[in-house]
Amino acid sequence: MTRTRYDDGRRHTVAVTVDSTGTRLHAGGHVVFETKARPFFGSVSGLTALTLGANRDSDHPSGEWFLTGTVERAAVWDRVLDAGELVARCPRPVAADHGRISTMLNSNTPATWVLTGDSITHGALHTNGWRSYPEHWTERVRWELGKPKNRDFVVDSGVSGATSAELVAYFTERVAAFSPKVVSIMIGTNDIATAGLGLEKYRANLVSLVRSVRALPGSPAVILQAPNPVDPARWPGRVALSGYARVMGEVAAQEKAVFVDHYNDWLTGNGGQVPLSLLSDGMHPNERGHHRIALKMIRDLQVFDTGSRVCTLSIP
């Protein structure tokens, strides 16, 4: 029933709650899908058993199996658990904003996504004519997730050369002006090379940005995306970007925002070394680097699908 997928090899805690207002599906402790229909128990007469992982009906007497993993624990309550109880029963609860983003992805109500940052988000020059990561994300959401998600809008307000301080100063025109429901911020690559923008100022600017987003009408959900690592031989002044990625992760945890860690993803996927094949000039991602960023974002927000052309794109 959802566009978000959970067949990723990781452990998930899922709950279904049913009350007089309808049915809700929760993943990681937070709502990801809701409907006014109440089919879970109400439409079944003479219920004597519940099979987890299989849907058995008259059209498919042998069952339709959806679960290919292992159920570690199952429980049934005679009341609806509240939000705090659901989170407490999750070994790996997700950020509340993660749940809100999943709800938007699974909803047919249009949403506006703003992706902002510096030249990496801007997608300037170094993609060599291929799509940037915001463009891959646009295709995944506005086309591949099906109608009516094509009525979502994705705005790329990244500007080459931007820093966290500049984003704070131009927040109105680069974020607020678009009335977003979700705001993604990838920043830091220029901070490290700008006088007066050390780690603590960077931290303060990130906190300011997250809180400014939440203060907008509807309190949009926030995604913080760490910058990618750079070639230390060509950019020795930016080799300490790991500290900026670490601070961004700390701010995301503190402010309960979603954190997409491209910095460590690139290193982990390449034996701890910077994958130079993903870079154009040793700092900016090339077309392969942008696709890698998009894939990490897609996987972390749980809309990866082997049937997707975006997800399976091969760039020579």
C-alpha cells in the first residue's frame, strides 16, 4: 500500500493501528501511510488467525507472499498504542521527519521539495551534460512514483559558491519563497575554505537553518545532506571536511532531522579512500558522483526500486 519500500536488508519495526478514524501504517515508530478505510479487522468475519507476510484470499488460495525476510517478533494489542509507545518499541526508531517525508511520498497530496546548497546542488558545469542529483530525485518522485506524484514540485535553489552563512542571509529567497513541505540542505564544502566559518560557526548556522525551516508555515520536514569527500592531493585545504560532516550529523541528531551521510558513504564504499572516479576536478561530483548522491538519498528515504530506471542507471 506504500510507495516507500522496506526490502533493504535492514531491520524494521512496523505497526498497523486501527481506530474509528481509519487505518495507519507505522515504520520506525512513525506514521508513513494513512487511510480512512478500516479493512484490517473490520472487513474480516470469523477471524481465527492472522498470517504475517502472506495475503491469502479466494483469488489466490496458495497465498501471495510479500515478506522475504524473517519476522523476529509479533504482537497484537487490544488498543491503539500512542506515538511514544510505538517509538519505545522500536529498536531502531527513525527521525520524526523521516516518517513525515514517507507520509508525503505515500500521499496523493502534492508537495513542494526545495533542495538548496552550493555548486554541488546547483549541478553547475561538472555533470558534463548528465543529470545532477536534484534532477535524478525529480525523475524518481515526479515520474517514477506514478500519478499523481507528478503534481509534486522539486525546486533546486543551490547556488555555486554558497556557504552556510550565505544560506542564512538569503534564506527567504532560496527557501521560504517556495512554500516548501520538505527542505534538503547540502552545504559545507565552501565553509571550510572561508575565513570566519569554522566548525562552531558552521554548527550555529546549521541549527539556525533547521529552525528557520521549521518556523515556516506547516513546519516543513528537514533533510541535512553531508558533502562528499574531496581529493586531498588536489584540494589539501578541504581535507578536513570530515569534521563538517560529523557536525552536520550531530546537528541532525540534536534537531531530529533526517541525515544523509554522503561523506562516509563514499569512503565506506571505496575501502576508506576517496573515489576519484566520482569526481570531476577532485572536488565537484561528476555525472557518476551525482548519481551516487541521488542513490544514497533514494535509499535512505526508502524509495529504491530495482525496477526504476533512475535506480539502475549505468553511467559509462
